[in-house]
Amino acid sequence: MPPAAYSRRFGSRTAAEIVRAGVLELSYTAHDVAPFARDLGHLDANGAVLPPFAWDEERRLHLRAKLDALYLVLYGIADAARPAESRDDVRHIFSIFPIVAREQQARWRRHRHLDLTLACINALWAEQPNAKIEG
């Protein structure tokens, strides 16, 4: 991804801001990662590193789906100009990982990561990167 792509805006946030926030929360779950959190500016008003994020499987699934959606849009796979074809392309990409699909189907009776990613793509297309995605 060329660096300039990260300046693309999705409503009130740039792609860089979305990636930074998602990667920080997915990565900073223990105190030994505090230097990384400091580098990303996860600081309180006094400049001290804030505490790590709690490990929450549901939240992590949503964060991964949001990042997947963002990159699918940035790479042009999910293109608002061709929504039906884009969704088919995304489904095809996810079909390459059948074990994940089977595990999610067994657990939730659907491929939740795919469903959440498609919902996040819709939110990005609508310029609503902070939308609360249910599901």
C-alpha cells in the first residue's frame, strides 16, 4: 500500500487513524508492549502510557473485521462503484480459508467475520468509520 493511501478520508477519520487505533488495541494487551503503545501516542494527559486493553474476543473480532474492510477498500477490491461485484469478490477471498468458515459456522451458524467485514465495508462506503456494527 503506498503511504499516500493512508491519508484517504472516511468521514472524520483517515485510513492511517483507523489502522493505528485498530492495531494498537489488537496489540497492546499486556504491559510489556507499553513502549509500542507509547510510540503510537496512547498516553494520558501527563504523558504516561495508558493501561493495556482488555482481551475481549468479541471486540477483537470486530476490530479485525474493520481492518479487513479497510484494506479491501484501499486495495480496490471493495469498490462502492460496483457493490454487488465487490461483495462477491470479498466472499470469494474469504472462501479461500474454509477452516475458519467451518469453525465460525459451527460456533455461530454463519461466517461472522465475513458478515462483519461486509458491514464494515458498508460503513466505510457511507463515510461512517465509527459506526457501531451489530452482529
